[in-house]
Amino acid sequence: MKGQSNEVKAIEFSDTESTIIYLKGGDYLINGEAYKIDGYDWQEKKLEIKDLQDIRKIKTKSILKEYQDKDGNILSIEDYIAELKTLESKGGYGYDEYLEFKDLDDEYAHKKFKRKWNAIHTTVQSISEPLIVSKKVMKLDTGNSFIKNAFGSIKGKDLSVYQYSQASARIDIVRNKMSELGMQYMDKVTYSQTEGKKIYSISSHSGIRYTVAFNNYIFGDYSEGRMLITDTYENCMKMYEDDKKWIDGVIQKGYSKHFYKGDLQNISVDALLKKLKFTKSNLQKVNPFKKTIHEYNSANKSLREAIELLEKSYKED
């Protein structure tokens, strides 16, 4: 059929053991079974099948067989053409290419002949060689509620695309990580209200951009993410894993900085506390100039507060 490709697009869903093929309007023989696809030859409709081994196009052609009159008398194609030429030879074609007769009897005989004999056609079918199948293997269920197969939902797009709901995924990642750390969600909490408390809050309008915890906004501007990203399965999964690694890292760092008690990798709280006390002791022996008294007092205050914070989380033997 003119304009129709011999290639069939197919999608195999590996997790459901089902296969979808796209066929244009016409008749097909699929694994020995006849299928009729309604529609035009430029339209594609989907059909679920089990086996891609043998898909063939059935072509139907109408062929002139003979001529018959109302009594069932038969006139061959050759005899019909010969008789018609004889009748038409008694007339002539004018400037408008229309057959004209000078004699009315000749004109009547021509019209009578054409009215008497009706063309009889027969239908002939031919079956093509197996069509070429262009198959894509996909997952219908990605196992991630924020990454979904976009099958049938995006007009004009490649059939293998997926959609990643990034903004929603980032909120979920934050909630899961906070829950893992024992943090409790509270609605409409300011960052100052989270000082020393295991609580956090997320704006309902700006995604994770204004998440507050650890006495701070823990994410920067433009961190809320895009609402929906269309890409391949591999790229969508990578974006999710990158988002999770980044968000988990930011939260863990903030939590550790705000609540961590005990050894700080290779530096113990005990050693750090002793160094701070030693620095404070030496600082008090310094006789500051009048113009730097403010800075001197600020340094003493900061050291004192740092020592108090450490002492709250650690008690010397």
C-alpha cells in the first residue's frame, strides 16, 4: 500500500511479559491468525500479542474477470473490448474529448451495449513476507513511584520515554531521610524554632526550597526541582539517585553538625574541649588595646559559648 512502511514498531514490557505492536489500518496475518485493523493507512493502532515471530500484511486487489448481462450471459474481456472499439469507430472525438455520433442509430447501439454488459470483478489476496519488527524493551513498572512509563501519554514522542516527577520525589526524599534520623515534621515552623530540636518543616508551595531544620534553611534557591522531566529510563533513574545522594548528604551534614555527640572522626570532643579551654585561658592573659576591646570581648564570648555547647554533649571523666 502506497506510503505504508513494512516496519512494525513494537514494545515488549519485560516485567509483565506482554508485547504491544503498532499497526496501520488494513488486514494482517499474525502467527497464522487473521486480524483486521480499522482505520486509515496513516493511523497506527496498538494491539497486544504474544509472539513477534511472524507478522505479515495481507493485500487485497480487485481484478476484472469478465462481463455479464442480466440473463447471466458472459462476454470475455477481449470480446467486450473488440465489440466496444467497433461501435466507437462509428463516432469521433471532438475538441472536448467527448465521443460524438453523427448517426443516432450508431449512438443508440453504443449506449445499449454499455448498459447491457456489466463488469464482473474478482478479489485476489496476496500475503507479504514477514514484516520487519523494530522492538524496544521497556518496564511498565519501574519500582519507583516517581518514575513512570510515559507509554501512550506523550503524543509524537519516542515510545521509550519515561517521566520523572522530580519536585515530588525531592520532598519524599527529604521526609524519608528526616524520619530515618528521628526528626519530626511540624507545619509552619520557622528556622529559629528548630534550634536544638529534632523537628523540621517544608513549605507546601515551594517544595524543599524553604525546608527548615537545625536552625537554618537547609537548601538553597532553585532546589525545588522541576515538576516533570521526560527522558529515558536510565537518565530518569540517574537523576533520582543523584537527587537522593545530594539531599541525604545535606541533611546528614546538618544533623551531624547540630546534634552529633561523641568522636568527630579523628578528633575527640574531649581533645577539642581541652584545646578550647587552653585557648580561653591564654586569651584572658592578653592585655588588649582600648580600640580592640570589643573584638577581645567577642572572642572570649565565642570561646565560652563553644565550651558550653561541647560540655552539654560531653562530660569529662
